[in-house]
Amino acid sequence: MKILVLNCGSSSIKYALYNMDDQSVITSGGIEKIGLPDSFIKYKFNGEKYQVNRPIEEHTAGVQFIFEVLTTGEHAVLKSLDELGAVGHRMVHGGEKFNKSVLLTPEVMEAFAQCNDLAPLHNPANIKGVNAVSALLPKIPQVGVFDTAFHQTMPDYAYMYALPYDLYKEHGVRRYGFHGTSHRYVSQRVCEFLGIKAEESRIITCHIGNGASIAAVKNGKCVDTSMGLTPLEGLIMGTRSGDIDAGAVTFIMDKFNLDTKGISNLLNKQSGLAGVSGLSSDFRDILKGIADGNDRARLAKEMYTYRIKKYIGQYAAAMGGVDVILFTGGAGENQWEVREGATNGLEFMGVKMDVQKNRSCRATEAILSADDSKVTVCCIPTDEELMIALDTLALVG
């Protein structure tokens, strides 16, 4: 079966086409700048990268463009859309309504739309993607895979905020967590890689990229995660502040006369690595700044890795110990400096890194800890698209 995976953002659509007979990627790509005159599609064909510019006003036209690239011209990979067996969608915020992937029926879509106020930028875009496919291929089965679903196994004392209880009961104010599809994939994959049983393991999964989160996975189930009601809570990220005193938020709002939109913009888009360093949200640029003697870049790096280390310690305590710590995501997979900074000082927990293994590892499955380390530290590249494709196959196959 061939399955198309779509990840629809407010102005973008990423896609990957899978042959599920061998779980291989036939092609992948994405549309950017939807609604702007300089929109374009980028895609891969036989290992080469291509780009085609075209004005794309909205998501239905974007999905149509993707279908066109897949089926026509010299780079076509399908004879017709009839070869598609199903479409799997990344769905961002399922609230408490969805704790697993589901077939997208009208009733499911209505329930998902009720979660829009929890993710006003992401959920409506996800809905546009589903509707676009329905308009073009009304009979094809579609599956929703939710970022928040994996974290729905958290106990109430882990996901609740110490706020008036009615805010939770009436408005759903609680920790939900994100990157769930990634955390689920890597926590399962590392057990296969190491030959251990998920139901007898304590794993800390560190998804470190421009957006970053950590999850505590005990016996195969998530028991805590760093992101909260929104993706802002937790670790320091590329442009997000992560954890911050709520009193500091109201102080800044009063001091600079900011409304909710203004403070949200400051915390989500002007903070994090970019805000501290004044250089960039990209960790590679931070490292270059350090090499050039920029002390704010040094500070940003140390804050960044220190926060990761603190969460690792918290989650080891929450699970009564840890067997495996794994790194994934753009920076987690590719930047040894992140992994080294986040694990330095954890020897008391039984973590003993192999410096050479860590520094030579880049985006590949590998054990990074020493042979006599009591805790195994790994790099496990994530594959959220494959996870979505597998869930889709399980539901429609």
C-alpha cells in the first residue's frame, strides 16, 4: 500500500509518500509561503532536490499542487492517484478527546475542531489539510495522528496545574505536551535497538530542536513531559523562553504596556537562544559565536544545556531511576555539544559518557555512553512521518 503523510501548517504543507510494503520513502517535499505570491514547492526525486515556484492561495490548491507533482511530468512517482491507499495527517492538539490515532470521520473532525482554542494557529491548518484531501479525493480513508496523544497516559498529579480547579474542568487548562509522535517513535525504537523490553524500562526521551521537549517514559507509557498547555513551557528553545516565572510575565506586560498578543510574541518569537544571544535561534550559529568570543552566545549555550540537564534529573527522580537517556531532533541528533553539555555532571546517576563516541556521532543510531555506564545514553534519529504512516496502515490496512 502507498500512503501519503501530510503535515499542514498555517502557511505550509510538508509531505512524504511511503511504500508500506518495505516502509520506504518514495518521495518527500513541502510547500512554503501559502497565500503569498512567492510560494513554491520543494521535493526530492531520485536523490536530487527540485523547486517549482507557483502562487498558491490556499491549502486545497496546495494539496492539488502536491498531487500534480506526484502524478505528472518527468518526476512523477505515481501513475494516478488511485495508487494511494490512504492519507495520514499530523494533527497537533487533540486535547483530552484523543489518546490514540483515529480514522477521520465527520464526527471526529467535529470533536477535533472543538480543540481549536487550545491550538489556534495549528489545528485550523490541520483541518484545512483534511478538507483539501476530501475535496479532491472524497473516498480515500484519512487518519489523524495527534501530537498530544502519547502524553495522555500522564497521571493527574503530573498534568494538573495548581490553579483554581474550575479552569481545568470548564476550560481544559492543564499540561498536554507535544512532540508526542516523536517521543513515541524513539522510545519504541530505542528498545528495539538495545534489545530491551519497553514494559520493563525507564526512558528519558530528549527531542531537541528549534522546538524542544523531554518526556519520561516508564514501562512504555509517558508519565511526564516538559511542554504544557502550549509548546511554550519547559526547555529553552530557538525562540521560545521555556519555563518562566508568571510574575515576570505580568511585570513585563505592565512595564511595556503589552497586550496578550504582544507578550505571546515576545515569549514565543523573541526569546530562547535568539533572545539571549542576540545572534540566532540556530544552535550552529551559537557555537560559531562562542568560537568568535561572543560571551552572550556562551551564556545562551550554557543556559540551554543546563535546562535539559535539570529536566533529565527531574524525570529520573519521577521514575525512581533511569535506564536509558536518548537524544533526538535536529540538535539532539547532530550537535555533540548539546549532548555533552546536558550529561556533564550526571555521573552521580550512573551516567558515564564515551567522549569519542559522542563527538563522532551525527544523525545515526548509536550508543554514546561508556561500556561500564549504568545508564545507556543513545542517539536515535526520529521519524514522525513513518510513525504516522504506520498508524495509518494499522487503521486502514
